[in-house]
Amino acid sequence: MNKKIFKAAATTLFVSLCAVNAFAEAPTVTLGGKVEFRGGVVNQKEEFKFDNLNVNTGNKVVNSGFASNGALNLEMKHKVSDVEYGAKIDLALASSKQHRFIKPVLPENDLNAENLDNSIVDGAMAFVKTKAGSVEVGAYSGAVARYNVNASQLDVGMGISGAVTHWINPLSGDFDRLTQEAYKVSPGLYLGDVNYSGKGASANRISLISPVMGSREIGHVVFAVDYIPHTDISGTTASFIATQRDVANFSGAYKNAFRGVIRYDYAANDFFVKASATGEIGKAKNDLTSILNGNKLRGYEVGAAFGYKGVSIAAAYGDAGKPGLMPAIGNPKNTTFWNAGVRWQQGPTGVSLTYSDSKRFVYDMATTNRARQIALGGSYNISKGMALSVEAIDFKLYNSSNRGKVYSLALTTRF
């Protein structure tokens, strides 16, 4: 199956590039990015203010501080006749990798701070675009992620992206494990959530995108599909050599995984509608003994957003199935999540209120863990490319009694 897909993609790229005049004008190179400086204060339940959750023997953890993050986006593109081709590299720069216990991530949909300890390259891809559609190849978040609709896209700050867990004490009650492993704290399906699937969110892939279909009167529709041969291969060939088709113990990795989305957009005057339906499937990289095999990857998500004169409303619901779990242990339940939010934007001023709720089954806790977040934020554009934002996030991780609030103030510069 892999060979057929690779041959089809390679043929499409070759035929498209052969139509390009190599002596045409020079390509266009664009450099963009952002720098964010954020100060925050954390207020958690009493025992979570200590590193071992014991008020008598533990050491107090940091409850306030500063964190700075940055991103660089380099894009090259060139168009000859009806063929456009190019490449893009995203660099995620995190100078505050260890604010508390784990490194912070950027909340943008197309920038996941995975593998920052090993490389600053967050994503790299090349593309060819024609009237018949587009082909993208590389290690990045994929085409499907760009067309997904959910409430976190309304946030003016960290919001319900899951970044709040990088500020709090992530220990889950009496179980010494990170929040990301025991709870689902970010929106999106398994392969679209870096806090949930690890490398899967930025694994090497081939993406196909249909041409935009429809009209101004009835709206526009686009389809996109990502094919990921191995979800645990992210980045260079150094990780490819050591990767096995099956593994000694199932670790949540999948092979021959597909993500697909259909996106609808309509806009008229001051009104707009956006909707998406996303699904993903894949085969587990099973245990070599076939004793502790993983569940198949099966998940879906639907989302919609509406807006009129500066007021936007969005919501999404998803069922991620049983990804990363083994059917032989604990009779696992499906992971489900939903989110909703509203945003008001008037000139340079914006206010957002978002809510997320999720349930995830965990073996050794023998239960389904629920995570809830509420984010209220406001922003003001000081000038073009510079904004000041303030935010309050209330969170609760059920079954662990880990709850509290995070307050932050951020200055963000984009270019």
C-alpha cells in the first residue's frame, strides 16, 4: 500500500514540476513570525502547590513567573503558468522550556512545539499546486489541520488549547504522571493533538487537497487527506532507521494512518458560516507477541462557526475512539470531547470566552478521566503587529482533585 501511494505522489510531483520553466523569474521568499512574552500567576488547590502533593514534606513549586516563546516562518513559492510550487519551514523557538515541569507549547494550530529538545525545526514541507488540486509532503501538522473548525480558534490567548497545563503542577492526584498522559487537555482528534499523540501531530506525511469547489452564492467546499505511513516518524531520516513496523510493546504508534476533512465556507456581507467534518483511521503498530495489541485508530469530529458583525460563535464535538489503548486491558471506553465559545471583535479590541470538556479512559486509574477548562480573555492591538492580552483560565481535572486558575498578561509581536 505504501509503495502505491508513494508512486502516485511522486508521479504527480514530477509531472507538475516538469511543466515549470526553470529560467523564469526568481521565487518569492517570505519571512514571518512572532515573539510572545507572557507573565503568569498560578493558583491551585493547596496540595498541588507542592512537588510531591504533601503540604508537610513537599517543596513549594513556582506559582508565578515569565515565559517567552517565538516562531519563525520561512516560505518560498514560485508560480509559472498554472503551476505553483514552493516550500515552508516553521521554527518553534522556546527559551522558557521548563517554566514548571514541562516545556510550554505554542497554541497555534500549525505550530506544535514537539521535539524542541532535539531540534528547533517544528515543521518542513514542500508543495505543488495546480488547477486540479495540491500535493504537500513533509513533516508538519498536515493539510487537514488547516481546515478543521473548533472553538479554540476564537481564543485571544492560550485559551482551551491545552497550553495551561504547562503552567500548572501537572501531577494527577496520587498517580505520579503527567497531565497529558492521564487527561485529554487539547481539542482535536488523536493525530491532531500534540499533547495526546506525541510525534503523530507532526509526523512525516503526504497530503492531497482538492480544488475549491462551489460559488459565492452557495458557498465553497474543499476536501483534504493526509497519509501518514508511521506516526512515530517525525523529522529527519535519523528517526526512520530505528523505527520498526511492529514494536516490542504497543506505545500508541500507528501505521498506514489516514486523516480526512471536508470543509464548507460561506460569506455574505457581514455574515459567515464555517463547518468541517474530520475523520481518521489507522492500524496499530502492535506488540510482536500479539498479546498486548493496540486498538485500531478510529475517530471523527464535527465543528461549525458562525459570525455576524464582529461576533463569532463556534463549537465542536469529537469521538476519538480508543487510540493508544489496548483492548486486552481494562475494557477501555471511547475518548470524547466537545468545546464551545464566543468572541467579540470591535476594531482593535477583542474579547473571547471558551469552554472545553473531555473524557479519556486510563488503564492504571481504572476510570474515565474528565478534564474541563474555561477561558476568558481580552486583547488590544496596540499597533499593527503588536497586541496586549490578558487572560484567566479556570481548570478542573476530575478524579485527581487538581483544580485551580491561571492568570496571565502577554505582549505579542507579529511580523
